Amino acid sequence: MSPVSDNFWRHGNMEDYRRDKPENVMGPPNETVVTEFILIGLSEHPQAQAVFFPFLLMAYLISFLGNSLIVILIIADSHLHSPMYFFLCILSSVDLILSNNALPEILVNCFFDRPTINFYRCLIQMYVGLFLVSTECVLLAIMAYDRFAAICQPLHYMQIMSWRLCISLVTVSMAFCFVVTLITVLLQPTDFCGRNIINHFACELQSFLKLACSDTRASELFMHISSLFLLIPPFGFIVVTYGRIGLAVLRIRSTQGRKKAFSTCSSHLTVVSVFYGTIMIMYLKPQAKSTSDQDKVISLMYGVLTPVLNPVIYSLRNRDVKGAFWKVFGREMSK
């Protein structure tokens, strides 16, 4: 453990440590090498952490089981081999990896007074999370276009959403997000001057950059520019697309069909608003010098809550998915 870490825990909380730390505790930049990070999380609020744990555990189980079930059903049932369920399968796969990237470690850390994470494990967790969240930003916009084609141009749906186009859209979006993540890795700061205390539940880019004592202006500028491109255009496209879907729904003569379509669209927009809204608050607002407890909770909204809501909103209420469930698992239970 570095001298910075021991000094912090001796003071008992972050604010006291920042105020009272001696000037020479970090030493010259190259003398103290950071090999691990301390994750603060809610360790300063043990009562809140006790309430926090069962909520996170339930969220993880629902996300893991729900998204795993969707992936299995879509692969196993040939009736679900359509563009819409192809995108749902990709979305569930992304959410499944995202929920397993940091959440199990956060749950385990609730039992430790001084949770730590290896330096390279921290980098992997941070950049895998960045790639997955970026991919989901673009993927939700692609899924909105798929629903627009299905509802507004049903007779030409299969011609518009050909398998070649579907695979190309997913491949290009993932390649773009990979390039964004790779550039972020190349701009990563190298000097931390012994600072290894991350005021967060997991390794997160903003909190990570705040530890650096080298120049981070290029990293921060690229983070803001990439956030603008990954958040504003997809979210704007989704809003416009669902607006056109809403106009098409109004022309449906059946009251029941109109109500069902509005229910589906409103639930989709709710998930999208929670996901994009919380990320925009995190990455488009002016950055403070330190991470607040409010920032930690907001990050959980898109990192934990969205993978829980996606399978419920997009798939598990769907009649075709329910039919596939009884078809696949009912056959197994009857053997």
C-alpha cells in the first residue's frame, strides 16, 4: 500500500486527508509508482452501504438472469430470428457484459473497509465499460430506426432492414465505439504522483482523470467532444423517430392497437431518457475538481439500472418472447 493510502485511512475521510496531508507525502512524480487504487464508494457511509448492498444484489440478479434468458431464447427459437430480435440480442449481450464488468466487484467491496483494485484491472474495467456504454448509445438509435421501419413502412420492412444492413449497422457502430475507446486509451495520463484514491464505486474515466498530475487537457477535451457525438445525435434521432412513430400510431383506427403502441413507445422512451439523461448529466456538465456522492449515484443509473430495465421493457413483456420461453423450457421440462 502506498503512503498516500495509509495516510488517507489514518485520517478517516477524504476531506480531512486533503486538508491535513503533508506536502512531501507523495514525493517526486517518478518515485511513487501506483500499482493499485482504493475505491471509496460508500465506505464513509456504512449505514447507506448496508441499504445499498441488497438493492445492488437484486439489480445484478435481475440483469444477469433477464439478459441471459433473452440471449438464449433468441438464439434457440428460430421464430425470433428477425432484425428486431437480432438487435435485442445484441443489446442484451452488451448489458450482460456491462453488468458483469464492475457490479460483482462493487458487491464484494461492500464487505471491505478498504477495497482496492489492481492498476491494470482498473484500466480494463474502465475502458471495457466505456466501450460498452458507447456501443449502447448508438445501438438504441439503431433500434429506434428499426421500430420506425416496422411501424411506418410495414410492407417494405424486410427490404429496408435486410440482414446485410443489420449486420453492417452493428459492425460499424461497434467499430466506431472501439476507435473512440482506443483514442481515449492513447490519451491516458501516465503520471499520478502516488495518488491512488478513487472517490467512486468502480474505475470511472472522470474520477480516474482527476487523479493525474500530468496534463489531462487533451484527454478531457476528447472526452467532451466524443460525448457530444455519442449522446446528442443518437438521442435527437431517437426523439424525432419516436415522434414520427407517434404520428403513425395516431392513424391506427383500433383503439386497443393505438393504446398498445403508445404503451410500447412510452416505455421505450422512458428507458432511453433515463440512460441518455444520466450520461448527459455526467459527461456534458462542467467538471468539478472532485467526485460528489450525487455523481456516484447518477453513474449507477446508466450502469446498473438500464441493464435491469432493458430486458423488462424491450423483451420480457413481449408475447413472442413469452411464447419462445414456454416453447424452449416447456419442452425441456416435459422430457
